[in-house]
Amino acid sequence: MAGGRRSGLQQQVINFYRECFRAARAKPINNRPHFYAYIRREFRAHNIRKNDFVTIEYMLRRGKRQLETYSSPSIQDIHL
């Protein structure tokens, strides 16, 4: 944000995005690009207005459940 401070919710989304990429780094090196592409696609797939707080909070909760699943050591790859 040029010249402005981020809201708490905006910061949560940014932190979650970073957390997803950190989790992807725990996957086999050859499969990481698949996870990176999936993360980017999921974040871009939803055109949510920045003041639609209910939807953003819902998507954060949903994403955190997905992250918990995909962070499992038994999940080695993801297909787009």
C-alpha cells in the first residue's frame, strides 16, 4: 500500500500467504513449483472487494483448513 497502513485483516491475509509458501518449502524440491503455482492460483481466483470482510474472513478460515491438510507430510505433491 503506497503511503498507507494496512488493516489488521489485510495483514492477516499477507501473513497467511507467506505461511503457505513457507509450508510449501517443506515439500520435495521437485514438487514445490506445483505448490507455489497452486497457492498463487488460489489467491488470485477470488475477486473479493477489500471491504468484504465477511467473505475475506471466511476465505481465510477455509484456506487455513486447506493449509493444515496440505501441510501433512503424507501429501507430497499437488496437481493443478
